[in-house]
Amino acid sequence: MVKKNLNIYLVPTSITIRNAMQIIEKNSIKCLIVIDSNNTLLGTLTDGDITVSYTHSDAADEEDSLG
């Protein structure tokens, strides 16, 4: 069984969309887990979520953060 470092999946709400995309691509993963400063689960962000937001919005800004 291959063990993965689960910390690569955890991101804060302050992460930018660009940085989230870089983490997804670098680690060949499909989903990130968004947490707050208390490590409380706030939600997930998938590569599909990012793609849909860019294809359905002219206002999407790569420098916007999740929080």
C-alpha cells in the first residue's frame, strides 16, 4: 500500500486559486481540503470546481483567495 502525506491535501482559506491549482497539479491530486486556523473542515475544492468557476465567470481572478 502506498502511503501519502495527507497534509498535501490541507489548505487554508487564504490560499489563492493559482496556488491551489499548483498544488493540485504538482501532486497529481483531484481535491483539496479547506480548513480554518483551528483545523476545522470548511469544505473541499476540486480541480473541477476551479475549471467550472473559470468557464462560467468572467470575474474569476487567480489572485482571489478562498476566504
